[in-house]
Amino acid sequence: MSGDVQLNILAIESSCDETAAAVIANGKIRSHALATQSVHKSYGGVVPELASRAHQQHMVSVVKSALDKATLALADLHAVAFTRGPGLLGGLLVGTSFAKSLAFARDIPLIGVNHMQAHVLSHFIEGPYPPLPFLCLTLSGGHTQLVWVKDYLDMQLLGETRDDAIGEAFDKIAQLMQMPYPGGPWIDHYARNGDPHRFTFPATSMPNLDFSFSGIKTAFRYFVREQEAQNPDFIAQHRDDLCASIQQTLINMVLEKLKSAVAQTGISAVGIAGGVAANTALRRCLTQWAQQLGWQVLIPQPAYCTDNAAMIALAAHHQYIQRDFCDMDVAPLPKMPV
Ligand code: KG4
Ligand code: ZN
């Protein structure tokens, strides 16, 4: 935007278990706020009905907090954006309805954002910014995608998971070791003191640039079950090494695919996004691989890897420039291609 034109957009994220809001002013994030739903912890995964209710409960206070931090009032907004999909329908309905009401009341444009595109655009929240095009591995609890990012809103899916998402694999493996949900950060934590070469697990290799994580999860389950038959305390005694070893296997699986994608496309600027991109060892390994292979590496700060509304706001800013607005009868899309 040019210097004297003001463009303030409020963005709302409610696709999974974080209720989040952010304000972007002329393409720069001015504030963001987030309420994490702790209600799912005891269930070992996100319970969609409880997630919808919690979004509904927290939405107003989270939006208010984002506006207050930005020192803006509703009257200062020029558009309102929401996550249209993919995600859990109940949560998406809460965000969509809230955004529609606000756009209707203020008579301002409504912008429906693709959550997966927004994860990729988290790279543009803070510099250094990636060059275009670049390759992005989007690694979340619901998706695993390898994306060719041609422009802010022009992305081509090169590969994706055929079964579980990588975050789901982290969470299910952590659950087998009795860790709370979400287990990814716990595996990350314990792995710091473990030996990544202590145990080996068979990495599943898919043809082309697709991924599969259900086999490794099953292999892990059988392995610990066999060991526990001989030693009931096996997991407790080997927790750190188990975490480090399974984590390293998962990391190698995605980085090998990235390497193939670089070879196939000739694009050597590479990034990671999504909740699993917050993983300490993945960030370190990607940096090491990049140094060895001559890649330019792009890693958003952890708070912008996990679900947040700043990335939704960034996408909304670019959609506003393209006049990519929604009608008032827009519906959320639980499944939505990147
Ligand atoms: O992108 P995200 O916040 O939500 C979805 O859109 O799914 O990703 C959540 C996923 C969960 O599976 C969580 O366990 C994983 O990201 N995650 C991690 C870490 N932080 C979050 N996995 C491994 N290491 C982490 N540090
Ligand atoms: Zn996400």
C-alpha cells in the first residue's frame, strides 16, 4: 500500500483448537492474541464439539484483545478476514459467523482465507522474507504438504500425506508413551537429552513427493509392545532415546522429500511452516542440510509456526489487494485445496 492510504484488517482463526485474532495495518502485523483450549488435554486429541464451544466462548475477548493491543476500534477497520478452511466445521462456523456479523455491521469487505496458504505466508510476517518462488514444507496436526510457492496466493501442491499428518504421528506416538496432548512439543522436549541413533525405525518411502506416516507409527507401537513384554518399564527407562530416535526418523523422512523436490524443481530456497516446524531438532537439521546442500533456508519463529491469526491477516492483506472478497452467503470449507 502507498504511504498515506491506511488499510487495517482484523483476522480471525478458529479452524482447530486455538481461538486467535490479529490486526494487520498496511501489511505489517500490529497485534495478535490467542486463547489456547486446554479442554482437550484429558481426551488425548481435539474434541470437535468442545472446540466449537470454546471458540464461541473466547472469540469476543480474543478479538477485543487484538484490537486493544493495536490501539484500534471497530470503526478503524477496513475489512474483516476469517479462516474459511480447511479445519473442523464447528470451529470454522463460529469464526465465519462472527466475521460475517462484523462485516455486515460495519459494511466492510469480508475475506475468506485458506488456512494452509496462510501457514505458508507465515514466512512473510517478519523478515528476512523469502524470495519467490520457494518450496515450503507445511507440517501440521492435520496436514503434511510440500508446496511450490510461486506468489503470495499462487501455490502448487507437489506432494502430501496419503494417511496421517506428521503432527498426528508425533501426537499418537507421544500418546503411546503416556504423554499429554498435543505430544509433539513433549517429544521435542525429551529428545533434547536423547540419542537419535539409539533405536532405528523403518521410514516409509512413498513414490513421487507424497508422504506416509501411519506405517512408522505402527512400527513404533509394535516395537515398544515387544520391549514391554520383556521389561514393563522399557518406555520410562528409555524415554529420551525413544523420543530422539523416532523424531530423527520423522525429520529425515520430510527432509529427504524436500531434497527430491529441490532436485526436481531446481528451486533451492526452502522453508518450513505449520506446528511441527516449531520442532527444535527439525529447525537445526534443516539448517545443517541447507548449509551442506547450498539451500537458502527459511524458518518462521515458533509462535508463527503453530496456529495463529497473524498468518491469516497476512494472507488477507494480499487478498484485499487483489479484491478477493467473499459474499455474505459464503460457507466454510472443512476441506480446501491449497
Ligand atoms: O499447525 P498446528 O498448530 O495446527 C494445525 O493446523 O494442525 O499444528 C499442530 C501440530 C500438533 O500435532 C503438535 O503436536 C505439533 O504441531 N507440534 C510439534 C511441536 N509443536 C507443535 N511437533 C513437534 N515438535 C514441536 N515442538
Ligand atoms: Zn494449522
